[in-house]
Amino acid sequence: MIKQICIASFTLLTMLASAQHKLQPIEQLINTSDPGWPHVQEWIKSAKNKVEVLPVDTARAKEALYQIQVTSRSPMGAIVYMTGGILVDDGWIRILGSGSAKLGRTLPKWNSGKSFEDTSEAPTFLLIADDAIGGFFLLNGGGLGKDFGKVYYISPDNLEYEPLEMTYSQFLLFCFRTDLDKFYEGNRWTNWREDVAKLNGDQVFNFFPPLWSKEGKDINKTSRKIVSVEEQYSLTLDTREQLGIKK
């Protein structure tokens, strides 16, 4: 398992680093001899958290894989090519794939205009997943620090880029197997599952007072409204700038 993770991570890093070169045709990105999807399926089978694999549209998946320029041998490419996305813990975490009814965003289209302007560019980071409280998971492409290929988390309770010290493959295992109640301690409220069930994968909760403020530290005493994930991401970046947060 460790060897598989290392190989898949190396493949993904190579693709990210070389993304500024000539775009590879879809036939070269679809790996049929050693696809990554069976490995991801094994991880899902051993998951401790609830995992929902969203249905895939083949044409849309091929387009998304071509746009993101990652081989399907890697876990990321496998998820883009084989799924419409993945929902974890009743939709609390949304891992981006090639889009579906429950999670309309594709990985490349969500990143377009955020981590890159053109698919021929090498992205300095990739937004790979997010959660119901407006937290964002990013894969470092060199723009977040020296730990290239590692995952960061923008937490809504401090708005900082927190290094998680894990690769994309390790991030998947984290989502599937980690005690998420412990990771999100203090950021889950009473009856949160019932509320999260009201969201689709392109929506999050916005809190008032905001979770990063002194008044918003007790999440059970905040008010919540549903907003688009696009609106929340823009608000997060704007607030970071206003507060002078550099990390």
C-alpha cells in the first residue's frame, strides 16, 4: 500500500510540474494498463467514514481529464475520470471529480480563474476539495511553500493556510479513515447532519458571527445561511486580505 501511494504521488507531481508543456491527448492520459481507480476503490472499501461515489458521465469525464492534464494512473486522475466526485461523511467533505447532479463543479473548471487561467499553465496550487463549513483543501503546486505536492487547509476558524503534511493519496485516506469529529472538533454543531443534508455539493454554510471571530468561537451560538461555494471562497480571500493574513 505504501509503495502504491508513493508511486501514485510521484506520478501526480510529475504531471503538475510538467503541465506548462504541450497538452497531452486524452488517449495518453487514460491509463488502461495500470489505472489508479482500483487502488482508490480498495481505500473506499476499507473506509471508516461514509463514502458516496457520485455517478460519472463518460464524455464529461474525458473533457475534465484532458483539461486537468493528469493521468488516470494517479488517484486524482482516477477520481476525475471514474467519478462525478466523492462525498464523505454525508456530504460534509466534497472531493472534486468530473461533476454530477449532486456536485456540479469539475476539478478543472473550479480551478479555472483561481489557480490557473489556461490549462497549459502549471498551477501553483489546486483546489481539490472543500467542506460544508467553507473550508478549502488545496494541493501545493509550488505557490504555497516548499512542500510541493502536499495538501493545505484553509480553515474557516482562522482563515490560514494550514499545512496538513500529507500527499493527495494520503488526503484521500484521511477523508476515508480519520476520525473527522476529532479533526473538526469545535466546528460541528448539534444536528449538523440534518443541516448538511440540505446542501448540494456547490453550497456551504456561512456563519455569523464568523467562525474566525471571538464571538463566533461557539458554533452552536452562531446563525447559519446557505451560500454558494463560489461566494464563500471569494469572501474568504477578501477577508484574509482585509485582516492582513499572510499565512
